[in-house]
Amino acid sequence: MDKVKIHTTYLGGGFGRRGEADYVTEAVEISKKVGAPVKVIWSREDDMQHDFYRPISYARMSGAVDASGKATVFTQHLVQQSLMKRLGSLPPNGVDFISMDGSATLPYDIANIKIEYTEQDPGIPYGFWRSVGASFQGFAVEAFVDELATTAGKDPYEFRKAMLAKAPRHLAALNLAAEKAGWGKPLPQGRARGIAVMEAFGSILSQVTEVSVDAKGAVKVHRVVCSVDCGWVINPDTIRQQMEGGIVYGLSAALKGEITIDKGRVTQRHFNDYPVVRHQEMPVIEVHIVPSVEEPGGIGEPSTALAAGSLVNAIYAATGKRIYKLPVKPDMLTTKATA
């Protein structure tokens, strides 16, 4: 080891990819071969087609509401590659608690809750994507809670509010987001709102997303109002910036981020076929910090986790169509089926 010198590169925006070491191995092998230090830079095409992708995830969910409109049953069975197994630390019971982040920590007062997990690996390289297990659960759980609200004939905000009496921090975040977004007030013609709330990485947040959907099924996100309780605050500007960046990241994934495999190879190569939200597509984002004296929570990932949940709930409010698969595509909103 005395012949090895590691030059630490300070990296912003690497997210889960920086936890892998394949590029390190490549640089070492090339350096040994040529007998000199080398600098290895992957092309965008190399990077995109040889990545470690977020786990392939499938959830089956069911629930029930009683005659008064109160939720009485919530179940989820998640089938997914195991992130903990990638770390070599899958518990003896086989349940990956990282993957369950957001469902196993359900804040709602529901009498009967059952959460199950089954590991399944189809062989596609996978790793830690920003907000990890919560990125899936923020979509799946909150979209399903919205569906329970519809079944109960309740307003989505009021339905959640009634189930959070035992979770005061969640309730405060939900109320603040709804208030600042003007929940219940009239919107411009063709627009609709969706709401969601969850805990992730020790922080609690709620988002209200405002969208419109045109006749061709194209979704336009106009506004996102986010509230966050991350414990006591040191630098509010940092919190706002992280929440804004996380929301853009989550919206990009929910609306555009598709990876497809053809004959064992990733077909996407660059930003022309794996786009992100562009400047002209950006919604207005408002971040409101809940005053708190609790211990600090994470702030770099939670808003990514919730972006898809409030988005698809807004799409339902605008179109009457549920989204059961991401990314959201126009044909999901111009045909009868959304599954």
C-alpha cells in the first residue's frame, strides 16, 4: 500500500454512483498495464449504459375503509432487489428494511397494517439511487393512500389529516403545505392539485403539486409547495436548496427517467433518450420550514422520495386516471388503462 496514493476527488451530485468501485478497478488495471499514472474519464454513453440502476420494484397493495370513511386495513407486499444484500448485511429474516423505508414507518393511524418483502434479483446491476427505498415508497404508499381517500369519498388532505392525530410532526407538515398551497381554493382552468406526506431519513415533509394535462397526455407541472420538518435548523438556505434540487431530481425520474434493456444491453445512451427536466419545464417551487427543536434529520434526499407521490395524485385529480407505473407517459393518460 505504500506504493499507492489515492487522490480524493470532491464530488457534488454523485449520489449513489460514487459508492461503487468499478471505475477505480479500471483505472488501476490500465495504470498497471502502461506502468504510469492514468486519468480515466468515461463518456456519457459509457456511464449511462454501465451503471448500477435503482432496484427493480413491484408492489401489490390492498386496503379497506369502514362505513364512516376511516381506513381500517393497509397491506403491501414488495418484491425487489435487496440493497442491504449489496452491502452484505441482509438480516437473517430476509427483510430489507432500507427497501421498506416509507411503508414500514407508516405514520397513519390504521388498525390493521401488514408489510411484506420478497427478494428477487433479475440480474441487472443495481445500487443506491437518491433517496433509496423511500424513492419507491413515497410514490407507492402515497398514491395508494390517495386511492383509499377516493374509495372513502374523502378529500385527500382531510383523509390524511384525520389519520395523523398520533403523528403531530407529520400533521404539522401536512397542514403547512396545504395552507401555503391554498388547498381547497379555486385553481386556473385545467389545473389540479395532489398532496402527499411522509418521513424519510429522519425528516418529515409534505408536498402539494399542481399540474395540468393536455389532450395528448403531456403533463405540465406548474407549482410544487413543500414543507419540511428536519429538526433544528442551522442554515435555512441550504435546506431550501436541497429540497428544490431533490424535487427536480424526483420529477425528472417520475416523468422521464426510463431505463430499458434489449438483448442484455441498456438502450439509453445520452440525454436525448434519457432526458431530465429542462429550464423551460421547471415549476415554481416553494419551500417552507416547519419550526422544530427535534434532532436534525437528513435533507439531501427526502424531497426526491415524495416528488412522484404528490405528482401522480395531482394527475389523478386532473384526469381521473391512476398511475401505477413510472415514468408517467402520455399514452397512460390518453387511453383507458393506466396500469
